[in-house]
Amino acid sequence: VQLVESGGGLVQAGGSLRLSCAASGFRISTYTMSWYRQAPGKERELVAAITSAGGSGSTNYADSMKGRFTISRENAKDTVYLQMNSLKPEDTAVYYCKAGKGPFSYWGQGTQVTVSS
């Protein structure tokens, strides 16, 4: 079982990045998929989540990301995405992907996003 994030990097403020999270060893279709982030010296926080089809594929965002970030999933490819627009320096963090279902959860290793001012 593995989650692998990609797409991070260095971008100027106002720019965009698209993160991907590819799962292997299990199918994501019945899992709630989430993105979290952790900035230096801060606790890990929820960025966005998307439920499985059983949960109507509904999405949820942290207030500071609403209108700028979009989470989506492609179950056929066992991949979840995070489109990030209008990036700010305070979005700098390691971004982690999580798959959750009941008491089970899997985490990726994270991808660094750095936004320069």
C-alpha cells in the first residue's frame, strides 16, 4: 500500500501548481481522499477532502483555501489531485495525501511546495 505525491516545487506568489497523489496496492474508490499540509514549526492541517462516491463525492476545504484550491479524484487511475491557484507565501509547506476509510488511513511521504514573494 502506497501513496505517492508529486507536482510540488518552487513558484512565485500568484502562480499555480497541480499536485497529484497516486495510490498503489489498493483502490481509492471507497476512500475519502484528503490533502493536508505542514509548514515549519506548525501542526499539520487539513487543506481539502473529497468523499467517495458513496459520500456523493462531496468536497470540503479549509477556509483559507476556499476559492483558490480545488480537489478532485480520478478513481479509474487511483489518483487524487489538488489544483492550487493564486498561491501565497503562506501556502509554503509540505503537502501530504491521505486515504481514509473507517479506522484505516494511509499517508504519503509528502511533496514540498515553496511560494516565493
